Amino acid sequence: MKPNFEPPDDDTRQHDTPDRSPNVGDIRWLGAKSVMLLCQTCSHQQVVSIEILPDEVPLALVASKFVCPQGHREGHVLPSWGASAATDPPT
């Protein structure tokens, strides 16, 4: 008898698939209302609100719109927890 190596039909696996990129809804689920854009070339950082964006907007699209003051266009997107996060992390 051959073993079954098929992945389970489990909806919770959707976050583990490599073809799904993180989106604004994922950041909201973590409890953040803004993101920090970090320039890959220099040390510039910018915090941007994501409150008006739909959940389905990919973070890669948000990063692609980032331009630092020195004209660099490549950036990373991270959740921005704000000042209260240091003393009151999400539970």
C-alpha cells in the first residue's frame, strides 16, 4: 500500500502557502494600524497609516509606492506598533 502524501484540505494552511503574499489585513490582524517603511539603501524610516486601505492590498504594493527623501525606491514594510506597544503589547 502506498502512503498518502497529499496535504490536508485545511483552510488554516492558506497562510503557509508561498503563493500568498502578506496584505494589509494581516497587519490589522496583528493589531497594528500603521506600517513602517524602511529604505533598503539608507537608514530612512517612514510610518504610514493603513487605516483607509482595504484588507486585500498586498504589502508589496505598499512598499512599491515608497520613495525615501534621497530618491531610493526599494523598501521593507513592517508593522508599526506605536509608542503604546512597548508597554502594552497585543494579547
